[in-house]
Amino acid sequence: MANAGDIIENPLTGERITFLDRNRERMRIRVELPAGAAGPPMHYHLAFTETFEAVEGSLDLLLVGGKKNRLTLKSGESAHVPVKVPHTFSNGSDEPVVFECEISPAREWEKSIRTAFGLARDGRTNKAGVPKNIWELALLYELSESYMTGMPLFLQRGVFGMLAGIARRKGYDPEFSRYARSGSTMNLADDRREERRKHVIAHAGEVIENPLSGERITFLEVPSEANGDLLRFDWDIPPGFSIPEHVHPRQVERHEIISGTLRGRVGGRERDYGEGERVIGPADVPHAWRNPSDDEGLRIVSELQPALGFEKLLVDGFAIAGDLKTDKPGIPGHVLRIAILLDEAGREFYFIGVPLPVWNAFRTLVAALSRVGRMLGYETRSPEHRPSNDRRKAVAFLAVGLAGTALFAWLRRRDGSHRRTFAR
């Protein structure tokens, strides 16, 4: 049973939970949700209710009963979620939100949330927080007593119940004792800081340059050193440079103009920002950035929160750009490194204006190339690990060529099909 003041933290989402009190009838917790956090998928409970109360900021709550009910809870406002009512919560603002939640009766909720956070902490889940091990997934699903919308209840119980039974026979601990007991996931913030120190990507003050685009970045604050989830950097942008319209589902962008002019389009509205002005690209809102000048550079201070994998994307992306410029014979291998990097970036951003079938085809191509790259021993950041023998180079050429040809053929076939349909 939780002790008042116990704290657990999810290293993937930055979500932080403080246990306030518990008895047999109910549990009360305080939750800190980072800016732009998407929250859990739509789900419902059969054995307990939840009551949400906003403390600081704005909490977005979606309930689906007879009709969808979207609520934005301000400080002091609350909402009750009965059993069988599908719901989810999120933070759509660019500021963190703090809310309290009462679970009644508490049942096994504490065990399930400690386990979920513990598995994420140990790298045993994917980026969405879903356990990679099917047996652990089934046991956690059973423990949480939470059910997803979109799949019949009897099917969820039947499939996961069967898998959970197999997991027990295999010797898996259905109680997740390693994670579930009080104190087992305490001090996660300290452990997270230590983990980050072991995997430092960049340092405050470090400068990186992209020789292809002319960009120059000086890191001011990085998550691995600042023990937080903020990435902050000084960004020198050359004349005419632009970033196409895109969306970050779980990330907020902030820019402060130091010198020059930034042309920004946020949510379809475009304007120029000058020295001293600030602009925000909220999570899930399309935005694009450009230096409109033909001869004047632009300097801005940019922030991304939560940082997610963007620190690595910048450092490794710039490193690959340097290799593309200086190592022409190794271009096929560098293309594989780009594919690995984009595959690791996952669903943290996507571009607007690209037809969905084309985007899906591109993601499929990237996933295939990244697998080939990893099989051949390529890495994103370390050119010294690049395979050097002729056979691997030949395979890299072949993989890139075949993948490109397959994508081209697919697009041609799709285009021809559309034309035939139109002609009819």
C-alpha cells in the first residue's frame, strides 16, 4: 500500500504521480502532466470510478456516454467518471497541468500503475508505454481492470485472459512484485537522472553545424544534464531556410527571435515575428517556420518540450549531413543511417500536405531500410561503426536501390489506378 508522499514517474511521458492517501474504499493521487501530453487511449472501467479535479492549468477530459462530452477543467473544477463510461484525458496546452484523481474503490490500481511505470523505466515497453513482452502485457492488462474501446469486451477478456493464464504457467509473476510494492518505484526521478547521465547525447555549450543547410546550433539546456524534459538551443538559420508545415502530436515548440525575421504559420495563420517576439507551435497544431530574407541570417532561441528524441535527431542528423558531404562513396550507407534515425523518431512528428497513402508508403520504406541498416551494423551517430568491406557496401547499394524502385513502382501503379478510375 502506498505511503503518503510516495512519487513515481514515467520516463517516457514525463508524467509524475504523487500518492496522497489511500484506504480500502478509495485512493487519491496528484498527477503532473507535461505540456502537450496526449494521455492514455480511450478506455473504461467496470470495477471502479474516477473523479478528476484540476489544481493548476487546464485539464482536457473527453467522456463518451450517449454523446461525446469534451470538458476543459480549470483550477478547482472537477468531473466524475462512472463505471462503463469511456474516457481519456490530455494536456493540450503549452503549460504543465496538475490535477488530482480519486479512484474508488482502489482495488489493484496502485499495483497496475506502479508496474506500468516500472516497465517503462526498465525499457520493457515501446514508446507508447505498451509492454514489449506479450506475457507481461497480458498480466498487466488483467491487473489494471481497464478496457479499450473499439474491441468487444468478451474478446478482450477472452484473449488476454488466455494469455495471462499461459504467462502464469510459464512462471511470470502476476503480481509484478518487483514493481508493485510501495517503495519499489520511489526515487524514479533520481534513477532517471542517472540513466540520462549514462546516455548523454549533447552538452550545454556544445555547438553542431549542418554543412548541407548552413544551420548552426548551440545547445543551452539538454534533458540529459538538466534533469528535466526541456531541450533549449540557440539556432542560427541561413537566408531562405524553411521547415515545411508539420505536426508534433506530443510536443510543444517555442521560439524567441534574437535577430532577423521569422515567418511562422501556426494553425493556418501566417505572420512575421521580429526581434524580441515569441511564437509557440502547440502540440497537434500544424506549424511551419521560414527565414524569408534572401540575404540576412536569422537567430532564434528554440525550446522543445517534452524533448522526446529530438536531441538525438539534431545531433545525429547533423553528423550524417557532414558525412554525406565529405564521404560520397559511402552515400548508400548514410542513407541507411538516415532511415534508422527517422525510424527511431517514430511518430513524434509528421508533415502536413503529404497524402496519407504516400506517407504510409514512405514510413514502410524507412522501416525496411532501417532494418537492413541495423543488420549491416550501421548506427546513426558513429561513422566509425560503419561497415567498410565491399560486400556490405554492395548490399547497402542493393537495398537502397530495390527499396527506391519498389516505392516508385507502387506510386506509379497507384497513380495509374486513380487515372483509370477517373476516366470511368
